[in-house]
Amino acid sequence: MNRRVKALMLTFFLTFNITSCTYDDNNKSKQEETQIEEEKVVELPEPTKGGEIIISFRMPKTLNPILNEDYTVDQVLKLVFDTLIDFDESQKPTANLASNWSFSSDGSSVTINLRQDVRWHDGNPFTARDVVFSLDTIKSASSTSPYKKCIDNIVSYKAEDDYTVKIFYNQPFSGAIYALYFPIIPAHIYEGVRGQDMAEKVPVGTGAYKLGDYKLAKELQLEANPDWFKGEPYIERIKVLVIPDDETEFYSFEQGQIDLIGTNAVDWGKYAQNGGTRIKEYVTSYYDFIGFNFNKTLFQDKKLRKAIAYALDKESILENQYLNHGVLTDVPVNPSSWLYCDEIEKYNYDIEKSKELLSESGWADSDQDGILDKSINGNKVDLSFNLLVESGDKTRKEAANEIINMLGELGIKVNLEEVTKEDFLVRLQEKNFDAFLGGWKLSPIPDFSFAFHSSQIENGSNFISFKSEQMDNLLANAFTAVGEENMKTAYDELQKYISDELPYISLYFRNAALITNDKIQGELKPQKDFYIGNIKDWFIYEPETDEQSDQ
């Protein structure tokens, strides 16, 4: 008897050339063709449980998620361990292991209520003791632990009962809930274990998958957790292969040895041409910008900074260098975030506006040599500066050349300085540059003090030496604004100031892609820091061959 797959019938319509009205040789309006709707029926398979997918990671030094520092290993461990909170598509915190939370009246402490229906993979109940132990582990971890920032502003914490934790901060902290995005590890497994012994412990989590067999340096087996508090995943097993590098991982995917990859390589579109794949593009937290050295007199002129911003065709740069895999921005806040302010000054490409600002600032080509100049303290000064970039970053280097050409057309002479990654960082720290093309991977905890606060100039990451009392006050207001309404207002004001003052010229947030073979069905919804984050909604579907259906 033939096996039949139940199907969801989805109806959609194909229309053509909706926005234009042109004519063919027969003088028939193509716009009229949009009135012709062709009904199609697509059969989608009903989700079923079972099967196995194969993914990859690098050789792990540890399977303890708090001590691990490798991104690919972190993706796998997020399947095993849960966090207290998660994020929705607008980057608002949502409940996870924490069921709800509340701030004290002065905003300096938060009380977290935990779910009471969660068990570890070995059957032990998840409690507040585990949260406290996880915080202790982060506190004692090395400074390179990716979760160290989560406890930066914590003074103390305690378990008030089995399912309540209270955390105290050194001041009201708007990012307190965002900072709960760290994995919870079981106290009963790790307690009393230190150093390498903690790193070598077999992981026991509360997550969607639990550890099966583990062959050191070869592969790891994960099995669906039937007791997961969000419901058992459809896919029954996940095999995780140890693959040494990105290049080998790409090859393994192309050869069908693994079923998915996550990548920010700009040429991922080639997989769409091969067939048999699904691609889901998503915005990351990688933010690119041009930074000015405010120790240089030249860049203290706000009109000049704005003229440079208007002179850059960012759409062209994004298209040419990143194949449009990104989202343009004028502030260091992701446009998909609920905190993004749309009421800011926007620097769309406007060459006439740029020329107007340069003229207002006194720049003109007085000697007709093609370079703008003006008299400063009686001396003729050319409008010229150096742009620092990493020599090993081919895409950024090409973007820098485009920027140089665009500014050159205005009479601004920019010289490219290419240095190694090591020298690039040293030059930034020593403030030994005019301007630089760089980027940040922004934390899910919103706070831009690291980049713009005056306290970060000497020994921090305010490499551009931007100093403003108003900026410091706005950063402080945003940091301490507890509650959604207060937080949104404070971040709106901060973004308006950043877009007006232009300490950075913001360029774009880069995109990445989740690529799977088409046996993986279900909606693909990559998260910024967890590209397989909605794996619970996936299932395996492999169409039957004629031979199979006749059995």
C-alpha cells in the first residue's frame, strides 16, 4: 500500500510588474497582466518526528558552556543548555528559564522568578541554586569568557527560595534583563569541581537535546529531550562532526556530509543556484563604521564630518563589497531592534549637500590643484587625511578604496594605510591614526559607553577620543533608565545626539545566512547569536521515490 503524506494546502497568486506600466509590441499594457492571477497549490509536508541531521563544530577545548570560547561550539552547546531569557525578533527579552521578573522601586535590584517545571537531563529539578552556581562560575571564569560582561554591574545575588533569585546592582541598570542571557549549568554536577576537571565534565543541561555518545576529536551525538519544557523537538538525533576550519566545513556541506552551515561569507548566494538547498538571510550584530580621531583638529569640525557622511554612497559600497548582504544604518543600533530611533538625521547620499557643507566650513580649491584647502592660522591647509584599514580584511580594504574614490571626487584627498591586524589594534590603542574603517560585534546588552564615554579614552575602547559632557550624560541616562518607556526615550535621545554629532559615520549591519539542504523543513528563523535557535520547529522530510511508494 502506498504511504501518503498529509499536506497543508497553501494558495498563493503570482503577479507581475506591479509597480510599472510599459507596453509590448502589441501595445498591450503589461500592467493589465497583473489582473491575471494564476492560482497555484503547494503541498507542504506535515511535521513528523524522527530522523537525524549532521552538523559540525571545531574541536572543543571544553563542553562547559560558560568556559567555552569557540563560537561553533557555543552553537552546539546552546542546544544542550538553556538561558534564563531569550530575545524576540525585535531584541526584546522574553521569558525562558526565568518565567518573569520585577525591578525594585529604585531600579537597583531585580527579582527573577524561575519556571518550576524544568528538569535537568538526569532528572534532577532545576532550581535557584543552579542560577547562583552559574553566576559564581562566571565570576570566577577568566576574563575571556564570553559571558563575563553579564556580571559587570552586579554587586551581589542570592537565592530567596527554590525558585526565586534576587540580583543587586551598583546602580539602576537598564540592561539587567539582557544580561541574563547566559547558560545555566547544574550545581549538582559541577559543584566542588574546579579547573580542567570542570572543563572535562560530561555536560548535563535542560535544553532541547541531551548528550549521547561522544568520541573525542571525532564526533558527538545528541538526542532529543522528550521532557524539554518547550516540547520535544521533531528531529530525533543530531550528529556533530569535528571539522577543523571554515573551508573544510563548506566543502563538507557541498559534498552532502553535513546538512547545514551558518556563514557570513558574502558569496553564499552560489548555493541557491545549485538547487537542493534552503537559505535564510538574517541581520547580525556586526556593525561597520568609519571612526575619526578627535585629537586631530581637522575632525573637530562637525560640518566636515557631515560632509563626508553625505558624500558616501553607502548603498553602492554595500552592493559592491557585500553583495547587498547587510542593512544600512546611521547609528550603532540595529534597525530591527525595538530601541532603534527612526527620528534621527539620516545621511543618504547627497553630493550637493556635501559640497554645501564643505563650502560653509570654508573649504575651496584655491589653487586649482584638485584638492580642497583653506587658510588656518595664516597657513594653507589641504583637506587630506589617512584612512587606516586591516590589510588582511580584503572586503573592508576594497570598501576603503571605494570611500577614497568617492571623497576624491569632492576634492578630499584620502590615503590608504594598510597594516596587519596586530598593528591595527596597536595603532587604535595608541591613538596613532587619522581615521579608520572598522567594526564592532555589538553585545546583546545595550550600552555604548565603551565606544563614546570620556572615561574610556585613556585605557578603554573610546579609540576616537570623543569627549562630550552631553554624550556622557546621555549614556548615563540610557544605562540607568529602567522600564521599557524610560529606556526607549533615553535611547532615542542618545541616537539623535550620535547622529547629529557623528563621532562615527555608521555604514551598515552585515548579514549572515543559515544554509540547509532541503530535507530540513519547517520555518528557518536564525537568531543573531544562535543561528539554529528555532531547531525545535524543524523536521526532516525526504520525498518518497517511486520504488519506496510501491512497497
